Amino acid sequence: GQEPDWWRRAVVYQVYPRSFQDTNGDGIGDIPGITARLDHLDALGVDVVWLSPIYRSPQDDNGYDISDYRDVDPLFGTLEDLDALIAGLHQRGMRLVMDLVVNHTSDEHPWFIESRSSAQSAKRDWYIWRPARQVPGLVPGQPGTEPTNWGSFFSGSAWAWDEGSGEFYLHLFSRKQPDLNWESEEVRRAVYDMMTWWLDRGVDGFRMDVINLISKTYPLADGAQGEGDLFGDGFHAVANGPRIHEFLAEMNREVFAPRAGHVITVGETPGVRLSDAPLYTGPERAELDMVFQFEHVGLAEGPGGKFDPRPVDLVALKDNLASWQAALAPQVGPEGDLTERGWNSNYWDNHDQPRAVSRFGDDDPAWREISAKTLASILHAHRGTPYIYQGEELGMTNTVFPGLGAYRDLESINHYHERVAAGDDPEALLAAMPVNSRDNARTPVQWEPGEGAGFTTGQPWIDVAPNAGQINAAAQVGVPGSVFEHHRALVALRHQDEVLALGTFRLLAAEHPSAWVILRELVTQAGREQLLLIAQCAREDLALEGDGGLWEALAAESLEVERWAGAEVLLR
Ligand code: ISL
Ligand code: CA
């Protein structure tokens, strides 16, 4: 028997299939490519693979726009290829988590095609349709007649006009990603049936895309619009809405409860608040196993959003992650026994973020390796399930964008055109975009030196980063001291060490400007065990002794640690 909460000790590895491994020379990663690289994942020792979408899709948002939930896009292979991948993972003791994108579908999904066919369509209420606002002097459907002032996450209005049926539909993301109407019981039933179909096929769980946006606040109403803003803010009306917990509890009852303990559920929840997190993940509430939140990556964004980048302040970053640790900390009983109140996902990187070592660390060639290792140690020292995004285990960095033509992501490209049209300086835009563009995460995995980097024999869909000759798997796997071997050691440590996997968390020397110090503690049969991490987050060596030294800062903490003298810098 499997422990019901096995996922608390697990490490998740995210595969973005388009950029992982191409096997047929078309320059696009595919499912047989993942299967061919299973030994890499096995060597790393991860427990779960989260696979970004491989369903049939027009690929407007690289698969986050699904036109058939029960088939694989020919770009990535076939259902049989997927079955083979699942079998290969299971053989090696790993599990597969599928990306579940059910806030929206593609506009090419048969459900939407039927829904838009007429205002009387039987599936009309499967999506969110509204008539145009009556504005004197404007023809319905023209800009200015949208039902609300909301902007989409990917630029432009969140509403698109459908000429044929004479109404607007809501799309929080691109116009090719219409939002499903979760108020419809038929929609919910169709989604649960589809999820069950996948579980029956052998998948082990779901990472649920923007799942906290599925319950909207009705009636839909305008949001705050600052001076000079092109659109109002609709986020308040769509995030963590009034029926969200009801929907998730229903999903859990219908889909997961019959398979309790076997399925892992991760809620991608942008804009989730500290106070919401226990509601989403409290074990007795039976909604989700863990939240995946965005506050710490948001620290790299200025008031203008992700394309208004800011350097991340270390003290603020430590404090932010510690606040999420506190929000989901277990209750500690008199014997040191723990009662869980929820669970965090811990990550630096994913397919929507720039590379961690460039954003949070130091990607100067002289510092990159030590910095990538330090970041990994810090991440794994937090309580929660750690996520490794493909290439992070190699210390891959942000790439170089020679011009607009080097971008592939609709978010970056739409932003550029929208801001140029609004009068911004094109040069300034191109200077800011490389910092946080999602395309940084989407360059091909660097397997080997040489053209194509072992990713493809053809023309890659997005350029390989220029440092593939220096940073690649061939140079690291099995090489002592490499970033890869450091990740491998951390994954193994989590499996062996109860304190790392389950111990309570405490941030020490919170105000220290360059040290990240974490104390983990657990009562086991051997007694009270502790694990201390001291990470140096600057080029200058940490001052330990004397006035203002780290030992002094730690001595000021009311700790029940017996001998500080015995403490060592465990991992740098
Ligand atoms: O990166 C972001 C935009 O600036 C995030 O807000 C991101 O869009 C948000 O976290 C939701 O992301 C998920 O849903 C999107 C998809 O494009 C992302 O790749 C996915 O991770 C729409 O399905
Ligand atoms: Ca391919």
C-alpha cells in the first residue's frame, strides 16, 4: 500500500514538451522524446513528472488552448506514444501529472464552435456570452461597447465580439482561449468525465491551470482603471470567486475520492492569498493537495507588470517565502506530532518565468554554478513539494533575444505591439522584455554541445540559448560538483531524511542581507532532530565571527539549539 500523502515527500519535475526533446527532426519536442530521456529523470531521482499540455490544440498558447481533451496533438505524437511514456515512467517508479486546462478551451473546441453557432445554441451557456453595452454613437461590437472594461492577461480587451451571433464572449487569456462557464452543471460534468477518463488511462494526477479563476463573481462588473491604463482590472472579479471551494470540493468528490491516496492534485492559483491557501489545501476540506502560488515571482515585477522588471530584494524574498511557510505550517502537538493544515508547492522556475539563476541568482559565468546550486539548496530546504523545471537541474540561464523576431510567446509579442501602438518607445520595450519574458524558459533543453544542442537535428522552433556549449547535460551528469549532481543529491536527501521532508520550518536571521538561514526540526524515534541550512547569497564570503557576524545574528534568536559551535555551513 501507498501512503495516502506520499506526495509530501515527492519531488516534481516539469516537462514543457515542445522544448524537451525532438525525435523526428521537425524542431519541436515530442512525446517519444520524453520517453527517450527517461534515464535522465531517473538519474535525477524525481518522483513525479508534470507534463505541460500535449492535447490537440491549435497551439495559439503552446497547447494551453485545447481543442480536444481526449487526444494528443499530432505535433507531439499519438495516444499510444503517451501510453508508452506512462508505462516507462511507471516502470521506473515515477508518476505522470497531466496539465488540466479547464478555465478555458480553444475557440476551435467543438463545444465552443457549437456555443457560438447561435444565441439559441444548446451549449450557449457553456461559455460566458454578453450583449454589447449600449453606447451612443458606437455600433455594438465596436471597441468601447465591451460588457466590462477588463483587459486580458495577454493584452487587449478580455472580450471578443462574435459577429455571427451578435454577442461578446469572455477570454481572460487570448481570444483563442474562451472561458468556460463553470456555473453550468453540464460543463462541470463534462470536465469530471474527461478527468476520470484520463485517470482510468493511467495518469496519476493533475496540475490545474489557473484553477482559482473558474468561479467568477456575478454580475460581471467594471474594475478599477488607473489613469493612462488601457483597461480596467478584472482580476478581483475572477480570482478566488464565491463558488470556487464548492466547485473544487465537488470535483474532489466526483473524481478523486474514489481513488483516494493515488492521485496528486496541484492547483495553479495566481493571486491566491495567504488566508485562502488553507481553504484550498486543508486535508479535511478535500479540495486540492497543494497550491502553486506566485507572490515570490511577483517580486521581480514593477507596477507596470512583468515587462516592468525589478531586481528582487533578498530580505523581501526570504520574508515572502517564510510567510507562505507560516500560512501552511502544521500544528505541533505536545509530543512534537504534526497535524497538517495544508501544503505548498515550492518553485523558482516554470514555463512562464525567466530562468531562476538569472532572476534570483548570479548568472555571471564565474558564479553561475555555485549560484544555481545555492538556489536549489534553499528551495529544497523549504517545507512543501519542490518543483524542478526542465533545465533548472543544469543551471540553464536566460537567453539572448536579438530582436522581436526571436520571440515566440504571444504574451511578449502582443505586449510589444500593444505598447508601441500606445506610443511607447520600441527600443525601451525591447530592452525590458528579455528580463521576464516567458520565452527564457522555453529555449530547448541543452543536452549536448553543438548545433541543436542534442535537442533536434532540425531547425528548433525557438533558438537554442547561446551558452549551450558550456551548459549542457553531457558535461554534468555523473560529474561530481556539477549543478545536476547537486540536484540529484538534494532529491536523494529528501527521500532519506524525514526532517527535510516533513520537519517544521523556521527562518533565522531574517534581516540578514546576504545569508539565507533555515532551521528544520522534527521529533522522530531518535529524538528531536534538526537540520540547518546556511546559504550565502552574495559574492562576498559571509562574515561569521565577531561584531555583525552571522553567529551574532543567530545568537540573538531564541533557539533551543545546543551547540552553535558545532554548526557548519552545510550547503553553500
Ligand atoms: O505568466 C503569466 C502572465 O504574465 C501568468 O499570469 C500566467 O499567465 C498565469 O500564471 C496563468 O498561467 C497558465 O495559464 C495560461 C498559460 O498561458 C500559462 O502558460 C499557464 O501556466 C493560460 O492557460
Ligand atoms: Ca518533433
